[in-house]
Amino acid sequence: MNILITGGHSGMGLELSKMVLDRGYKLGLIVRSESRKKDAERLFTGENLPDMFVADLGKRNEIESVAGAISKKWDKLDGLFNNAGVLLDKLYTSDYGNELQLEINAISPYLLTKALKPLLDKAESPFIVNTVTSGLDKKKTIDISSFKQPEKFTKLTGSYVDSKLTFLLLMNNLSKDWDNARIVNVDPGAIKTKMTAGDGMPFWLKPIRNLFFKSPQEGAKRLYEAAFEKYLSDSGIYVSSGKIRSLDMEISEAEIKELLS
């Protein structure tokens, strides 16, 4: 099997990469730059080394380019883990005029998945496992315009959660007409990573993080199980705290068009 992971060279993603390699599968990683590629290559030893593909997924033209590079290297793609993401400390704007977390956490992996669809369709039973976050089943509405250009920025519970909700809804929409692929959105839980130790975390949460957040291995295990052991006949689902959670909303084609405009 050929398995591709974004954000697979650090934290929870690195632990997931190790699990995939231990299973004997061929692993591919998308890294942001040539320098990141060199750093990532030092993390792996042995005969079964990952293929490295370079792309800044915040730049849409590089998404198509890296999908092409993967297609030249591999004849099929059995599984995709959309795991890369950012948790920012203030409002930043992407090259496309969108709030940056929305661009990187939602739009980029959605476009990457669509670009890789021909390669995924060549596999017998492909899967896409997406790293999301908790509490998304509590949301009742979305407002694409305010998500793209928020008037107020709130750490973690604001634009970050909005970006993950948007990503989940985009992937569930994609699952409707993708009969042969299994799409599972997984909340790995509160995990100790560089991201949750960074400036994007509210100050009041950092002591709680240090005491109660789980190891990267625990989060990676949940993603791994969703791909290879659980939910093998389910698609377009949201899993949080080990349970499938129901959602009360969908994203419309008009909203998708607005999001990508």
C-alpha cells in the first residue's frame, strides 16, 4: 500500500509515520521546503524509507504541482492522511485574501484531496483520514464570509475551530459522490505537540495542556485506527472521543464556490 501523510515529520504526524512504516507500507510525506525535506530525511533510518515531496500547501499552485509529482512517482494512492495544520496567535491573511488558518487547515487539504482523486481512484479501497478537532458537532451554522475575513480574532475557539469545521464539511460533501473512497474525520483529542505549546494556545490553557494533554502517540493511534482498524464501512463521518458524532449541517455548493473564490 502507498500511504501519503501531510504534517508527517513532526509531533503526532511523525508518530503516525512510524506506525505506517512499521506495518511495511510505502510512505510518502509532503514537506514545505527543501530544508524541511533534509530535516525530515534525518528522522528515518532503515530500508523502508519514505518518499519526500516538496510543496507549500498554503500556495494553491504548488498543490497541483505536488499532486503531479506524486502521480509520476506512484501508480496509485491507497491512503491519504490530511494531518498538517496551523494554530495561529493572531489574524494573518493568505495570498488569496482569506484568514490563514482557513486557507491552510481547510481549503488546502480539500484541494489536495481533489487533486489526488485520480490516483486514489486507482486503489481498490482507498481511504482519506482527516485530522480535525473536538466540539464540531455542537456547531449549528457556518458563515463563509466571516470565516474568510473575520472581524474579530479569537485564539483556538475562533478561527481555528471555524477552519476545522469548514474542512470537515468540505470532506463530508466530497464523500457523497465518492463511492469507492472512505472518508473519516477524526478528532485525535488534546495532544501535547509543538502546536499546542505555541503562541496560538490561550494562556489559560497552557497549564492544563502540560498536565492533562495526551502524548503524540495517543493521537496518532486514533488516526491509525480510523484508517486500518475501525469505521471500515463508514464514510463522511466525524469521530470524536472514540464515537461517531452526528452533525446538523452541511456545506452547500454555493458556499463552496464562495469559499474558493
